[in-house]
Amino acid sequence: MPAVDFTNQDPFTLDVPIFRSQGVTVTGSNTLRLLKFNGLGVIGGFDSTIDPGEWVDFSFDTGPVGDIQVFIQTANNVDGDGAFGEFFVEAFGVNGESLGVARADNATVGNNNISSLFGNQLISRFRYSADNEYSRIANVSFKPGVSLTILDAVAIESPTDVAVYRISRASSTTALTVDLGLHSSSTARLTDFTLSGPGVAVTGSTVSVTLPIGVNFVDLVLTPVDDLLTEDEETVRLDLLPSSNYAINGAQSFATATILASDFDGFTVTQTDGATAVTEGGGSDQFTVVLNRQPTRNVVLVIGSSDQLATSTNLLTFTPSNWNTPQTVAVRAINDALYEPTQAFEPHLITLTPISADSRFDSAFISPIRVAITDDDAPTLTLTGTPNADTLSGGTGNDLISGGGGNDTLLGRAGNDRLNGGGGDDILRGGGGRDLLVGGNGNDQLSGGSGNDVLIGGAGSDRFLFVNAGDGVDTIVDFTVGEDLIQISTAFGGGLTVGGLPSSAFVIGNAATDADDRFIYDAVNRSLYFDIDGTGSAAAIKIATFSSSPLLTASNFVVV
């Protein structure tokens, strides 16, 4: 049987035109038809007599998920003068674009002949001799079209700057796994970079990317490895690999990213034991800095820190004489006598900014040092529940509230509070301040309230609640797709209605793509935004970040 590949978007309409010098009478009803296949329903029909040039339209009630069969049968295969009957099948896309039709020459063909099917064009031409009647079946394979593009073609080792590929498809009615391979022309080694993203699995030089139902594209992030080696720029070319599950867009079948090394000039920063960690009221930690090359002029390094940290100096000076002698900076935590339960999850950074008349070093970027701080302060109020269902409410201070067993309700109210649900199906509401909410076991509901809060669901099917878009940016530590939900209040506005979030209201990327989009998931930066109108007239509001990289879809949201 002749077979062709066909790529199209949902919805899909197939128009079947019949051309003949005389009218063609088909036997019975629906003898020229599309069969129902793989759950694909066909809407529409036609009269049994087809006049010359008449179009017969079929509309599918959903996008094709597999092969369908087109049957063309005739009883009256010739007109009165014995001429051949000619049948053409032509497909049109959702936007009306022609997806392929061609006329073969009119040379006489033998019995049981079907004209060729050209490339990716959908062409079915049937001729019938004056002596015989026969039928033919054309198998038409409907496959999602897949393309590979580059959104950011340059990656830098240090400061870390990533490159981003995008794998896109035309139809999103089913889950689809797309395979890519590292092209032999790539100059980068597998140890020079990592590839990551939602639904991404890497095995050697092969990358598999799974797009779930409702997702039209996934961004693949290339992160270079900062190896402190002096290297030329390197390239990473990825190619879409052939598969029976999709058709490759030939014009967008590969993409290349470039990795720029940053080790020729610059600095080496060494942290004690590979990390910097301090405790309020405790001792200090330290790191050292040294230049990688001799400067022609003095290099002054300006040291900055967050308001939770203090450093032994705010300036280091390297000269053409002492450039290769490491200099030490001590770091300690500010003992502020405040109970801060979210402190361990917050970014506390030390910045290093060089100033020099040597242009190789002046304003060069040095990756900031992330410092872990342990809080040594006690809460203002400590409440512990019973094994039963308790309701515990904090005050205006910084509280520690633990539910224990049972289905508890914990209310932090004002201040920086820590709420521990424990066992049972608990309700945790932080209130004002920077709160840490830990659900524990059970199916818990966590609402941080105003302020930048940290939410940990724990075991069970948990809900992370967002009441107002301007309440702050919460960190969700352990969201599990298929188990947990993000619960949004209609108070967000933007026309949200109670129930599941429509797939049209969710998009993966860094900006809304149309007026229907309300929630934007930047998978590269693991950030979730709300856009009240999807048009860009009002800035999108960041409402959450994720510690992991969940592959979110609209099905992970519920509106109440």
C-alpha cells in the first residue's frame, strides 16, 4: 500500500475533490468515505452522485492520533466514451494552506495502478480502465510535525549563562517523546556541558524530551561546566533523530549553540570545604581570591553582601607583584535576635566586583558566593497540639506552631512563623511575614499569605494555595506532578472561573503568547507568573519559584 506522512495542527479538515469529464455515480451510500479509526470520528457526508469539480468535505471531531484509511470506490468507472475516471485527494490545513496536491500525467495506465505519492504531499489519484472495476486504499499517516530551534545560542562558563534550545510540535493531543542526538561536528565534549529541562532525559549523546498532552514545546537548557581550563569557543549541535512517532521539519531539524570559556583572564574563588556556611552568634567562615593572570595595573575587588552578612573587608587590592598570592575574606552572620525560619532557604549572597585600568579585569563578572545561614534565635511563642484535631493560632510575634497528630488548623498570623503540620490532613496559613510551612504526612493545604514564604508539602497529596497575586513570591520546595495541586483564587482576576484551569490559560515560556494566557511557567528559571490580560499591557506578576523543575501543565492547577 502506498503511504505518506502528513503534518498538521488541530483541528483538521480533509477535503476530497472529484474531477471527471462526466458525473460519477458511486454505489450505495458513503462508498467514498473516511473510516473511523483510533477513536477518530468523522463529521459530514455527501450525496451518492458526485458532479465534476464537486468538493466533498469531511471534518474530524478531534485531531488524528494514528493512521486513517481513505477508501475510494466506484461502480461506474468510465463515462460513455471510455475515458479514465480521475480522482484526486487533497488536504488543507487549519489555516487553509494547501498541504499538497499534484496531477500525474494522463498517460494510459494498466489495471490496478495507483499513481505515485510524492514526498510529504498527500496525493491519491485513482484511474480505472474501461474493462475493469477495482478499488484501492491509501494509508495516510498523520504524525505531529517536530522542529528544533535555538532561543539563546551563546552560553558562557563563568558567569554562568545558559543556551536554550526549543523543541516544538504542531499538535498537542497526545504525549510525545522526541529524540535528539549530539552531531559529530560538535567541538564540545560531553563533559563540557549539561542538558536539562522538564521531561528531559540524557543518555550519553542522546537526549529524550517528553512533551505531555497540552504542551506544544519544551525548552532544553544547555549549562556549560566551569572547568577552569583555558579553551577556545566550543559548539554543541543537536539534531532531531528520526522516529515513527513524528515527522521532522527539514528546515528546522538541527540547532547549534556556542560555549564561550571565561578562564583566559579573571579570578579564582575558593571556598573552605567548597561552601560557605555560618551561624548567627557563632564563628566565621572564609574564602580566598586570586587572579588567574598578571595584570598590567592594580585590580581592586569591591566586596558586597546582603544585610544578613558581614565580611572582614570590603576591598581587596591585587597588584602586578602580588596578583598570584591568594587573599582571604572572613564571613560571619549578623546576630539580629530575630526568629527567621525561612533563612536557610533564602539566597544570601556575597558579590565581587573588580575595578581596574587593565581592561581585561575591569568590570569582569565573578559569580556571587552563596552563603548558608543558620538561625540561632528562639521563637516568641511555641504551641504544640495534641493527637486530636487542633486549631492553633499564633500572635503578633515570630511563632513556632506544631500540630502533632490529627487534622489540624495552624494559623501563624503576623510575624515570621514556622508551622509544622505533622500527621493528618492539615490546613496551614502563614499570614504576614516570612513564614515556613511544613505539611508533613497527609493531604495538606498550605497558604503562605503575604510575604515571601517557603512551602514544603511533605508526603501526601498537597495543595499550595495562592489567594492574591500581590501577596509575594513563595518558594515551593517539593511539588510533585500528578499528586499535588496549585490552588488559585478567583480573586486573582483576569476572568478566572471556578474549576480546572483551561489549557489555553497556561503557557510555558517567559511571556504570554495571546490574550488567553494567565499563568506563565518559565521552566528555565523555575518561576511561575500571573498575567491578568495576556497582552503585555500589564506586567506579569511573579508568584512562585520551585526548588525542583516540575513539568507543569494546566492540569496541575485548580481555581476556587
